[in-house]
Amino acid sequence: MTSIVRLVALVTAFVAATVTATPAVAVPATDVIVLPGATSAEGIATGYGATFYAGDLFAGDIFRGNYQRGTAELFIDAPAGRMALGMKFDPITKLLFVAGGFSGQAHVYHGTSGADVATYQLGGVVNDVILVPGGAWFTDSTQPKLYFVPVDPSGKLGTAQTLTLSGPAADLTGEFNLNGIEAVRNGRTLLVAHSANAAIYTVNAKTGESAVVAGVNVPNVDGIIRSGRHLWVVQNLDNKVTRWRLSSDLTSGTLEKTITSPHYQVPTTAALFGHRLAVVNAKFDTGLPPTADQYEVVLTNR
């Protein structure tokens, strides 16, 4: 009887899980999604449902794909001279915000139609972006500055603003300094990755004051992504993503997990999809610009 009871319990649990499952956490068709025709890659953002966007770093083109189907296709054929690094999709306005890299620009596209909405000339090397209530923050890898582009719920964009940093996040000892960015406390506090210092810092979004998140030592840190108190850190040349648990006051972090994949080849940025982590292979080990034959998004458990 005990075996029968256990079997019934297992079947009941399975049925319940199946009923409550949503398409967003369905198992993807493949662990590797090729970006067809891409000549380089760097950024990624999750859109509606299983949709994602990924960028061709040096061409500036944007691909749109589907995590579940394991497919992608060219979505935006960007004008010559553009680049595409970190990106984020805003489900409220349907706008896609893209860091423009060495051009010092930030680009805004319509995430459904692909229309070119706006371009901002911001600063040095505009590397990554995060959305907060009221707008988007961009990092600059060569200057101790963050840039804020206001956007209202209707999608109307405002004039870009500059926040000058102080404290350890303002350090410019490396060729690439500020890199990935996240937000907490409803956008009042920002988390920034500092590649040269292998560190994560908090930044006061009003004053620019910064402080180190102690215990988080992350060489070759690139993009970062957050959910609750969990922070995923892409460490590009180390071919891994580390997951950290942040303290409630954001003063320290503890390593929880190291994520690797035989498919990683210098991953740069990450996005979340259900219980999966999606990262872009930049393949900088082949050169800069890279010279690989193909570029892809790699899915792993997070």
C-alpha cells in the first residue's frame, strides 16, 4: 500500500506541476541558438514570452529569436557605423535600449516593429544598460559616469542626463572599467561591474557615491543580471558565470554557484528565461574584432 500511495502522490504532483506550468519555463529545444549571419556578438535581452534579442557587436545589427524554438533571425539591419553591446527590452513601452559601445552612443528601437526611435550621443565607451522606473541607465567604460535616458509609460523619451561617480567605482586604472549594470530598491541604488578591479559596486542613483560589495571577487567581469538577492556575473575570459547571494544591505555577497558549459567561448552578457540562463558567446579569443565562423546564445540552468 505504501508504494501505491507514493505512486499516487507522484502522479498528483506531476499533474499539478503540468497544469501550473507556463510557456516561459518550458524546456528550450536546444542549448545552443545560432545567430545566423552574425559577424560578432555581445548583448542579449529577454522580450515577451520566449522572445529574445541579441546584438552583432561590430555591425550593430539586432537579431530576434525564440528560446523555446531555438531559432533566431535578423531583426534590425542597423545603419553603418553602429555597434550593439548590452541591451534591455521594456515590456511597458515596447522599446529596446542598446548600448552603442565605442561610438559613445545609445540607440533606442521599437521592439515589435524594429523601427529606429532615437540615438543619443552620451560619452566614451557606452557598454551596458539597465531599466528602472522612469528610464534607462547606461555605463561608460572609459569615464567615471553613468547616463540616464528618461522615458515615460507612453514611450516618450527625454533629454539624457549625466551622473558623475565618486568613490571606488570611479576608478579608471583599466582599459575597460565600468561594464555591466543592474538596479535594486526600485532604481534608487545601482549595481555596477568594474572589469579592471574585478569588483561589484553599489552606486547611489542620486549622488553618484559608490561602495564595494565585499567578498565578490570577479576577474574578467562583464555583464551582470539580478533576480531578488541573486546576482549572476558573467566572467568572460574565464568562460563561466558565477551566482552570488547579496546581503540584504548590499554590503557583501557570497558565492553560491559556478556555472560552466562546454559551449561557452568568452561569454559576455546574460539574460534570464524561466529557470534558464542565456548568455552570448563573443569569442574574443579569436581576435578583436573576432573572426569566428558563427556566434550563438548558450542556455544553461541558472
